Amino acid sequence: MKVRIDADLCQGQGRCFSIAPNIFGFDDLGNGVVLGDGDLADETIESARLAQSNCPEHAIFIEE
Amino acid sequence: MTDKPLVKDFATDWDHTDPQWVTDPYPIWEDLRKRCPVAHTERYGGGWFPATHAGVSAVAKDTEHFTSRTVVVGNGRPTDEDLPAPIGLVPPISSDPPFHAIARRLVLPAFAPAPVNALEPQIRALCARLLEKIGDSDEVNGGAQYAQFIPTAVIRQMLGFPEADEDLFREFVHIALEGVDHPQEERIEEFAPIEEYFTKQIEEHQENPRDDLTTYLLNAEIGGQKLPLEHVFGTMLLTLIAGIDTTWSAITSSLWHLSTHAEDLARLVNEPDLMPVAIEEFLRFYAPVTMARLVKEDMEFLGCPMKKDDWILLGFPAANRDPAVFPDADKFIIDRAENRHVAFGLGIHRCAGSNLARLELRIAIEEFIKRYPRFELADPAAVTWAAGQVRGARNLPFRILK
């Protein structure tokens, strides 16, 4: 499983990096970024999904 | 306030300054969602109010058909010629693409998580000082003695203005946000002291540059050119107006909730780890800010015949109560795990200060309940709510319980 943020949709709402700081970080404008290569370990999938379901802009995608 | 007829039907004659809306807008919105998801009014020269999340989202994300030239509904509206479009008077909130992105890029670094999080110790110290001053009193006013001072001090410091001027700021905010009904000539007169004060501050910062937002804006460049002073002035004004009333309102509404829901107060006191999710639920349930747009050209949108220069009242608080998006939308669920609320807006105009607002709200609540783990509303009838596009409790008398 891989997680990514669509940079065109992200508006810097700041929810992802608050909920899952081990998966998401932020750039100097406050937009969300995926830390590392976005590969999700089994134990991080749940928090990635939680971040996804809290993003008001629907900017987070989790793919096989 | 001018005397206006009371609203009888919000579907055809909405008015966000009507006493019924000001006191308790939620049943009005619920009713509209059921029978007329986009309400109309002839007031303010004509306007629309989408009451659903889908409607609010559609307008917020559509910068082609709607302009942000002005975001506060009033009787007058600037025409295309009145404002240096697409900059607007208070960039970037008043700017449209493509200029918007440039103006926004300029301010975002100052409000990004890293610099904002660094303010935590000083905000905590500020809250502690305010609580220290209140002391062991049996009665505390959560608004007048506490909440209102927090964002005022934070923004004042950020802009680099003198501490002694904080009372003046609250007056400026009041003028800007609550005088929307006044005639245009009166508005210009009311704004004169604000203009004078800011001009003085800009001059003072030009002579004595220092590490603050005002100096940062004076030094900022677009395409190798310093910003026009009107741009600097506008962004300073925006910071002051958008940064104070809003956060202050979020804090008072949250405290009001805790004073009237002892079980939620007890849970937060006993389970401090709940705070981050609780803060998001406070923001969803009591979102303080409603924005506005103007229709660019005659068109049909959301099934409504919209005319050029019609207002759209952009009710993020109403969107946050839409059951189509939030299960049990009208229930405050302190540990709501999935919460895609839009308290800070949607799309390119997402509140630039959202990281700061969240931080202030969290610390204000944490410190208050640490100092007063049990309190209740002393006199529910005495609570007053701000009118206009920012909703929050103003007078908030608490009884401290032992």
C-alpha cells in the first residue's frame, strides 16, 4: 500500500500531519507532504486512513 | 444597528444579522437544508445562502464564477472599478486568481506550522498570566476576562504594534465586522482612525525595521518590486481583523460548551489526550466564520438564477452541520474520529492563519480547564453572541465550582 497527497488538491488544512506525524509532514508553506517514499507498513495503514478520512479537501490517496 | 423588519421566512428573506439567526442559527439552517437548500434574499441588494455542504463546497471551489473582491456582506458592494482587482483591499483573502496565489505565497510562510508552533510557550505564558490575574474568584467572565485578550495579544505581537494599543484593536475589529449595515459614507468615516493608525505603524516600521510581520511585508517583493503600500496595509488589516475576532469566538464558544456540558468538561480534564480531536469537534460544531463571495456574471448555479454582484453568504458553519457529510451532525461528539469539517474554509482561500488559530484555541482551553476544572454558566440569559459573519459568545459569565 502506498499513500500520496495530490498537491493540486492540498490546501494546507493541516489535518494529516497532526493525525499521523509519522507518515505526513509539511513544507514551508504549510502544505502536507508524504514523508519518505509513501510505502505503508501494516501498522501505519490505519493512521493513514484516519488522516485520509479527515482531509477536508479529499487530497489524500491510498493505493495498492 | 439600523432598524430592519424581522425575518419571517429565511428561505426567501434571509438575514444573518436577524436576532433569531444571531441567537441560534442552527435550526434555521436545518430547516433550509430540508426544504430550500439555497435560500434567497433581497436584502443587501440581493444574495444567496447555500445551506448544504455540497452547495458551500461548490461555491468555495469555483473561483471562475465567484469573486472574493469583498468577503463581508454589506449594503454597499464595491464595483469592478472601485477596487484594484484582482488584488482587492485586503490581499490575499480579497484576491482572485491568478494574483491570489502570489499574494498568498507571500504570507503563508509566516503562518506555517514551524513558526507557529514556536509560539506555543509564549501563548501558554500569556494564558497563565491572564488566569493568574483572575485568581481564585468564584465568578469569571470567559469572554471579557480571558478569551478576548489571547488573540489580541498574539496578533499585536506578530504585527509588532505597541502593547498599549490592544484596546484600540478590539475597537477596530468591531468597526470592521459589526458595522456592515451602516451606509457607505459612514463606513468610510468609521475606517478613518484605522487607516490613520496603520499608516503611522507603517512609517514607524520603515524607520525602525524589526523582526515582525509588518517589517516582513514592507521588505517583501513580487517580481523584484516591493509591494505597493496599499498591499502591505491591506494584509496588515486582514491579519488584525481575521486574526482576532475569529479565534476569540472559537475560544468562547468552546468554553460555553464546556460550561454547559459537564460530562464533556470532565472527560477533557481526565483525558487530556483527547484534546486534539476535541478541538476539531469544537471547530466543526461551533465554526465561527462565515465568508462571502460576489457573483461575477448572470448565470444559473445550484439551480438558482444568480445575477452579477449578488452576494453569496458562504456558511462554513452550516456546511459543518450537514448530516449528508457528518453522521449525527447536530450532536457534539467530543471524540469524533472522522471529522472533515470546513471551519477554515475550503479551496484556495483556506484560512491562512488556521495553524495559529488551532494552537491558540488548544492552549486557551488547556490552561483554562487546568486552572478551573469545574465551572458552569452563571446566568444563561446573560450570554450574548456576536452578530454578523463571525459567531461567538461575547459575555460569558461562569461560576467556578469547587
